[in-house]
Amino acid sequence: MPGDWALKPSGISADDKFRLLFLTELPRTATATGIATYNGFVQTAAAGGHAAIRPYASKYRAVGSTASVSARDTTMTTGTGVPVYWLNGARVADDYGDFWDGTWDAQASSDTRLAGGVAESSAFRHWTGSNANGTARPDSLLGSANVRYGQWGSGTNPVSQGSQGGSGLRRMLALSPVFKVAAVASSSVHRHMPETGDAA
């Protein structure tokens, strides 16, 4: 992507890589058993969100676990990885290890940014179906009767805070592919680097 891209995080330079995270504006139930349903949900949100991310909407992944896939696998966040930032906002984590360590650098912020750039409450809960480290949580997966949710704020876990009935309505977190800043800033250069093996 170009060096002057609208959503390039502050402090990111040429050849740097990063990913963007947002919370969907609309909530949904967590009763579906397939990860493709949740990926489609966040992709639709990205396609209708900030103009700068619409071309990459199909590469976004839900931060969630089902019986067939864990959040860390569907989002391809194993290994060292790259920094993660809120969409048009602050840094969430320094790398993938930091993303799954139970705390986020900006988890207590009241400015977490939805797809359209609207601020969201710091006390909000969102479906994940996951343990804090991004692995599937067998007793409360997406698609289960009770589903794990994450929450940010003082003393909370952004990925695995508690569980409740999956028929309720909660929003979801969406993670972008890996973006790389082009060496030469030009509006004619649009380059992104999604991880290999993207799931539907």
C-alpha cells in the first residue's frame, strides 16, 4: 500500500508491515457452527466501512473459534508476526505473541474505532469462542449453547473474559491481512501482503 495511505498507522515507515483490527458496527448471534459465516460477516462490515479498506474486505477474518478452527489459525496469527493497530487508531499489540497474551496495549481505550470510524465504549463485550491465547475453547465455542466473549477495560481480557448464551447479540472483531508500506509513496501503488492460506 502507498506511503500516504489514509489508514497507515502513525510511526509506520516504508517497508514496515502491520495489520488492522476493527469492531463490527452491527452485532450478531454466535449460533452458527462454521467459521465461514463469521468471516463473511466481518467481510461485509469491511466492505461497507472505511473506503480505504474496502478493496481488502475479502481478506478480513473474524477473531473467533469454532469446533473446526481456532482464532489464531483462521487469522493466521501464529509465530512472531507483525504489529496490530486499531483501524485508524492506536497500537493493539507489538506482534502476535503480544496479541494473544491476555492484554492489549490499547484495550482500555474508549476510541477503538468501528469500520466507519465511530468510537465504541471501552466496556463492550464481543464474541470470540476462544481462550486468551487464541485457541478454541471446547466448552464455549462459536456455535455452542454458551459462547466465550472478550472484553476490554480495567482488569478484563480482550479475548476471553466470560461466557454467555450464543443466541444473544454481540459484535465481533475483524483482523486485516498483512499490509506492507510501499518504498515509494504513490497513490498509484496499492500493495498488500495477505498471509498465505487464507480461509473462506
